[in-house]
Amino acid sequence: MKKYEYIEHTADARFKAFGKTAEEAFANAAQAMFNVMIDTSGINPQITEYIELQAPDLENLLVDWLSELLYLFEVNMVVFSSFEVFAIEKEGDEYLLSAKAEGEPLDLKKHIFDTEVKAVTYNDLGVQITSQGVTVRITVDT
Amino acid sequence: MKRGFDRMDTEGPEIEGLERIDNDIWQIPTGYKPGMRVPGRIYLSDKLFTNLEKEAVDQVANVATLPGIQKFSMAMPDAHVGYGFPIGGVAAFDAEEGVISPGGVGFDINCGVRLIRSNLEKSDVDGKVNDLLDSLFKAVPSGVGSKSRIRASESELEAIFTNGSRWAVEQGYGVEADLTHCEGEGCIEGGDPAQVSAKARKRGRPQLGTLGSGNHFLELQYVDEIYDPVAAEAFNLKQGQLTFMVHCGSRGAGHQVCTDHLRHLTRAVQKYKIDLPDKQLACAPAQSEEAQAYFGAMASAANYAWTNRQIIMHHCREVFEQQMKMDSDELGLDLVYDVAHNVAKLEEHNVNGGKKQVYVHRKGATRAFPAGHPDVPQAYRDVGQPVLIPGSMGTPSYVLCGKQAAMDVSFGSACHGAGRVMSRSGAKRTFRGEQIQKDLSGQGISVKAAHPSVIAEEAPGVYKSSSEVVDVVHRLGIAGKVAKLMPLGVVKG
């Protein structure tokens, strides 16, 4: 199964990510976003960040998840390459996410950046759940 | 598409419902999309029309559905598809009955441009351009992960969020005249640091005086042509003169402010029962707690951006003094003007024969106030506000001055740049950074970049022609051409 695919967009980067479950699709979306910035295949995960979030729906949760990763990338200077979403669960009116992201310290001598992702937008945002699996659709500001 | 206007047949996209109502004016009738409260207007020439994307037209129409919108939802000639508002989008909302939306400002709050003049001529830097670029590159951290030498304390951040450029000048980064030659004197009133999250502060603290990446740049230029000698004299610009341009914004602090408040506002939308065609247009009634919280945070980020450009200019002035071995009086590196092109402002405009307070959202659009307007600096009051339009890498930039028609047709707004026509990934498939660098070098333009891929992404061919964009604004009488600036050397993030 393909993890993600990029869609042409004039100013920004847009992609779809796939998974058998929402957890898998969310993890693949994070992978797709970091691959806009840098080839993550050469990154050796040494640092782990644990993340817990809550949002009123899956779409907001997806934006919050990716935004949190961008925040941690910038302030902790960690380039993430590996993502695991443990669980996405509904509790009352809110959706809860728990996950971890792994990466290595930013090293400008080693890491060759492509396009910097500045932020995650709500434009053309979608979380689609079918019997085949879950597809998410995201546009990021670059 | 209706072609009611008598002119040569126009090549371009077939967009059902779009009407041409004048040479450079295309109208989107309210029937184009359910819920439109006012028509849309896109200002385009024949040539620019050929690059118009249907999704950008849809985005102009989406903005027209927002409560309290006045007259038209507009897009400037550099319009292209964005998220929420299109890039080049302008809309004004009644300050009482309307809304405020972060989607009309964008993530890079107060991304903007400043232009610095000099007493030097182009020939004075012959053979020195590469050394100057190298030194500028060192003085102004650029690219992903770049950190400033300055670490703002918590109380300093508060002062920056509240007072903008004035804080920088008080700390010795510049002179009083820098403030009087800047939009709003480098500050939006109403900056409310209490609305800026701990996350935004954490991102903002180490980034003062940094350029960022993407389309941000420092550019060494010269005045290639003067169109309006009277305005040029007021702006202290003359043929052959060396000028310098800075393009950047509020960095991580601004991105985080937008992210945080969009998050809150996507929830407020349900509370206030606002129907949105695009979630990125999340908004709240202008006087609501949520909208005013965003406005206070947005103003804070805008003030951070002006401080950032002020500090960058100061560091660049030091580089010129060292490299040219001249003092500041000899160099005469005075700020001509600084404009914001991603911002929302509370302004007074004439609407349907009466004066009205409105929140003007400009997303990839520049304020363009005419002669006589009280918000135009005293020195330029007789000619109009300088409007700074950067070109893409290697292409001309323009200085214009705001004209009366801007108040009538665009809530005192003009275009902001060239406008992309090709995606970044498309650009990287089409162009190679080294080749672009070589081609530009052949034209006498040096380029230095933190990330080589940026050179391909920002290749001149991925943008519309800045000249074509500026000509539309000039013909419509929104802003008049004053001077053309040609690049000599560029530092890219």
C-alpha cells in the first residue's frame, strides 16, 4: 500500500496520506510533511518526543498533530523521520491522540533542506474513512 | 465566460460565470457560488488572465460569503491560489457587523518589504558585489534552523509585541527617521502580548534579525528608470543610484500566532453559526472576544516583523560601512519606506457615500494610500505613499505611489509582487539551481542562497512578470509607477 502521494499546488505543498487505520494514515501524513523539507531516509532516529493531543474532530486533530511536529522541529531542532501513532480515540465530544516521533538533532552540515514547511492549513482538508481504509488530505504552507 | 467587452479575443481559462466588465477588471457575479454577499473582482490584463487558476477564482468567491464584507471581494493582478483567501486577496469587513479572519492574513503575519536608498551609484560597487553578499549573508542568518545572535528576554518580547520598530530604534538598531518612513511608524496599535502563546514566544525569542527561507531575500539593486520625477524626488531616488531591499516577515512567532488562533477560531465558527466554504476562512464577529484576541496577537506578530526588518536593516548598514569603508553620513542608507503585505488593519474608508470603520484584510497585497491621506508620512504627503513591489529573483522591482483610485476600487490596496505560476516541485523538475545561478550571473546578477534548491524553486520563470502586474495597477490608477529597480545581487534564505 502506498503511504502517501503529493498533489500539484502553485504556492504550497498538498498531499494525501493513506493507512489501514487513522493511526497509520496520520503517521504517514507526518512522514509526507517532513519529506517535503528533507529526504528523511538518511536520518538516524536518536531522540524521541511523546505527543498527546485532543481536538473536537479528526480534521482538527490532524492539523494539530502536524502543527505540533513543526513546533517541536523548530524549537527543539530535531529533524523527525519516524512516527508512530499509538491511538486515536473518541472520548466524550473530543478525539484524543497519543503518539511518538523520532528523529535526530538538526545539523546544518548534514541536513540538506529542500522546501521549508512553515505551517499546516485547513484548506482542502479531509479525513476520509471507508471500508478500504483511511485517506487524509492536507495542504501545508511553504 | 461572457465576453461583453469589445477587445481582442482573450486566450485563457474557461471559467463559467466570470465576466469581463472593463479592460483590466473581471467580475465574479454573486450567482457564481451560493452564499456570496457581494460580487468578486479580479484585476488582470489579457496576459495575466491566461495564468488565472479556477481555484483562485473560487477562493475570491469564498471570501465574498463572509459576513459583513463591503463592496467586493478582490484579487490583485498577482493573484494566485492560496488557502483561505487567494494570494493577492483584499477584503474589507464592517468593524461592527463584519468578521476578522486569520485566513485573510496568512501564516507569515506582516511579511513585507523595505527599501533603503543610498548616496552610492551602481559603479561604486563594481567588483564588490560578491564580497558584499558574502558579508550580508554572514550578518543576517538565513535559511532553515538559522538562529540569531540576539536573544530577546520575556520583557523585551513584550515591548516588541506592543511597540514594534520603536523598540529596535530605542535599543540602537536604527534612527528616529526609520520610524517616520515606515508604514504605521513600524507598529500596529492594539498589540496584545497576553494573546501570544508561550509557544509563539519560544519560537520568536531566538529569531530576531533572521531572514527565514523560501521567497525571502536581501537584494542589492540600482535605479534603472524613473517614470515619475516628482515622486522620485520626494522618495529621494535617482537614476543609477544604488538601493537595497529587504523582504521577510514575523518568522516562527507569526506562524505560531496564526496556528494557535486558527485553532480557536475553527471552534468559534460553530459557536457563532458561521457557514464557511473553506475551513481556512475560520473567523469570528469582529467585536467578539475570539476575534479581538486574534487581532491583538496578529498586531503583536506584525510588530515583531517590523522589529525584525529594522534589526536586519541595521546589520546590513553595518556591513556596508565596513565593506565600503564609509560612515553612515557618506553612505546615506536612509529608509525610503517599509510596507506590510500580509496584514489586517482597522481603517476608515468611504463606503456607499459614507465614512465607515472597516477591517481591511490584505493577504499578499500592499497598502496604497494616495497623496493627502493622513497615514502617508509627512515627507510623501504631496505625492502618495510609496508602494514597494519586489520582483522575483533576477527580475525588476518597482516603486509606485498610491493614487486616489485605490480608495475607490480596492480599499487603498495594490499588488504585492509578481505572483507564482508554477509549484515549487514543478520548478525543481523544470529548473536546476546551478544553471539558474549561471544564467543570472551572465546577466550580472549574483545569487547566494542557504539552500541551493531554493534557487530552482524561486527561478524567475516560476513567477508572472512583475512588469505586467505593475502595469495593471498603474493603468487602473491604483498606484502610479515611480521607479524601476534592477537587481545586482541577491541573498536568498
